[in-house]
Amino acid sequence: MKPQRLLPLIVATSLFIENMDSTAISTSLPQIAAELGTEPVSLKLALTTYMLALAVFIPVSGWVADKVGARRTFVGAIAVFLLGSLGCAASVGLGTLVAGRFVQGIGGAMMVPVGRLVLLRTIDKAELVRALSWLTVPAMLGPMLGPVLGGAITTYTHWRFIFLINLPMGALGMWLAWRHIPELRQAVKPLDTRGFMYSACGLALAMFGLSAVGRGLVPVPVIGACVLLGVLLLAAYVRHANTHPHPLLRLDLFKVPTFRAGVLGGSLFRIGVGATPFLLPLMLQLGFGLNPLQSGLVTFTSTAGAMVMKTVAPRILHYFGFRPVLVWNGLVAALAMCVFGLFRADTPYWLMVGVLLASGFLRSLQFTSINAIAYADIDQQHMSQASSLAAMAQQVALALGVTIGGYALSVAGAITGRPGDDPLNFTFAFISVGVISALSTWEMRKLRADAGAEMAGHAQAGQEVAEPKVEARPQA
């Protein structure tokens, strides 16, 4: 099999087990909460903790891969993820579940970004969109099967088995990776330890404080102190990065317009996407009275639409180009998120399934475009830094989506005076995150008309697409 197909399929095993866990857990939140003695909305801490661990440790993933080797890092990361899965399966309370998810996050922080880095360094840019499609088609099986399997497992057996079903796939991924992934290495500068501490502690404190808002689990003064200290540490990192010769995350990469659009604009879009797997199962089960299996059978259709799109996304981008797709498709995809909030218990299943199918189709096209355009003008020298920074921003956005979705649900309940499972509260929450996602198109509008031409297949033979250069920093 050709490398542009084999390597994405191998990397996709890591995406499969990661997405399988996340979507299966979302479907089973009410049952997990009941057994652990907490509210379903409070379990957003288990979701955001995983994303938080990703955001904290992703920045060092590129450095570790360059230092240790991509193959060893990738295989070891899968092993850590599976260890965290065993911890989640054995959890006896919210605290132990959160701890297990954090260990999973450490593995995931090295797993997916390093796999993506292998593709970015071994596949030509002209083939990258197609390779990313090969990567995400099998990876979509995770979120496609997750709601159904999670619902079936929770309905007929026990939710703990959700964390065990990915062990065989993880073991297969480790074996394939050890055989076929090249041991890519590059010369590395000393690790920016101070920058890592600033970014890790800042993100951890800020995201923990935001995720605890409105839950009554943590005193309000403590929440405020965490958010304030986290913001100050992140500001300290920005100042540090602007003076350090080899910062952990090179913020000057945002000077590249395509990277800025893919990361900043893409993060706004991902906030709505991050909230949907949290809000939709809660609405279907708590608001409409569906059981986990019925809920999973409804929500998995969104991923089915996404899988269909992955096969045609390269042709759509070739025909229209990146900028029109990112702007207009982004607006329609955000509108579809708002429509979720209009569902009611008596809405025909065929209508809900149709909307979810179309939404998955649109969302998948947007993700393919965002993931590709971010690297359109990044040269190989800065690919590791760009991959780490983009992956960190992605996880922060997804975590913010869960946090904002839960907070909007709580605010709606306080305003309307209705119970938390009232459909009207979900209407407010879905519209809130949908509007945030729509704001992403403001950044996309700033792109050049020919942005990403080489990746879209518009560059003429023998013609090089200019790459904006990131200035080298002076040596200390």
C-alpha cells in the first residue's frame, strides 16, 4: 500500500480509540452520573479534564518526537492512553474517573499530534488533503460507532465496558506503528522549561476555573482566583515567547495568514462542535426520554454524513478553493448547530436524522478545510512547532465548547426558571454555541482568494506557491 494511504490509516487507529471513548462517554453521561452520585452536567469535568490534559502536554509533543523519535513516541503514547482507559473502567467516583481521563489525555497529547506530524513530514503538500481524508475516514468510525456502542453497552451491560472496547484496536495500532512508521528525528534545541511551566499551569488553572463555573462544586472565590492566575500565567508566556530564542510555542507563526485562519478561525468553529456531543445526548435522554441506545442511534448519523464528505472533500476544494468553502460552508454548518436547539420530543425521527446527517456532512468539509489550510504556507523547518500549536488550540477550543455549552444550559435554566432538562434551555444553549461558531467566518474572509492553491490542486505544474517566512530569532 502507498505511504500516503498506509500511514494515515495507521495514525487513524489512535484517532479511532480517542473518538470512540469521547463519543461513547457522552451518550452514557446520565447513567455514569447516577452510579457515581453526581449530576450529569457535572460530568463535563470528566470531558474537559481530558481536553485539558491534551492542551497542557501537546506543546511538548513535537519536541519529544524530535528528541526520542516519532515511532517510539507514538507507540508509547498509545500505551499510556490504554493505561488511562483501564483506570477509567475501575473508577469508583468522579475524582477517580477524572484522574483516569487525565492519564488518557497525556497519552492523547502525544498520540494524535505526533501521528499528524509524521504525515506532514513524509507526504507532499499536493497530496496532503487526500492523505488527511484517508486519515479521517477510518477515524470517523470512532464517533460513528461510539454513540451506538456506548448506548448498547450502557443499556444492556455496564458503562465500564466502554473504556475496555478500545484495547484491541489500541494494541493493533501499536503493532502497525512499530512496523511501518519511520523513526523521524530532528536536531532539537534545549526544552523551553519555563515556557512549558507558564503554558501548562496557565491553561490548567484557567480551564479548570471556567469548567467549574456554575456547578457549586468549587467556591466562587477559588474559581475567580484560578481563572485570574491562569490568565496572568498565559500573559507571562506571551511575554516570554517574544524574548526567548527557542520558545516552546512560536507565537510568531500567527503572522502567516493561512495558519492564523486555520487556528484562530478554526478554534471558534470548534467551540460549537465541542459543545454538541455534550449537549445533544443530554437533550435526547433527559429532555426527550430516549434511552442511551436510542440516543446513540440518532446521533451517530451525524458521523455517517461526515464520512461521506471525506471522500469528496478534495474535489470540492479543487473546484471552489479554500476561501469560499471556509466562509460559506462555515456559516451553513453553524446554522445547522442552531437548528439542533429546535428539536422537540415530538419531532419526527426522520427529520432529526436528516438534519444531523446534513450537519455532519457540512462539519466534515469544514474540518478538512481548516486542518489543511493551517499548514498551506508552513515550511518543514517550522512544521513541528505549527503542529503542536494548532493541536493545542484545537483541544482548548473543544474544552471551551463543553464549558460554554454547560454554562449556557445553566444560565438558560436560571433565566427561564424551568428544570435543567427542559428543551427550551437546550434551545438557548445550541443557539449560543452556533453563533460563536459562525464568528469563525470573519477570520476566513481575510484569506487571499488563492489561499491554499497548491493543496487544492490549483497550482500550475512547476509553479511554487510562495511561503511567507517566519523570521528566525536571534541566538541568546
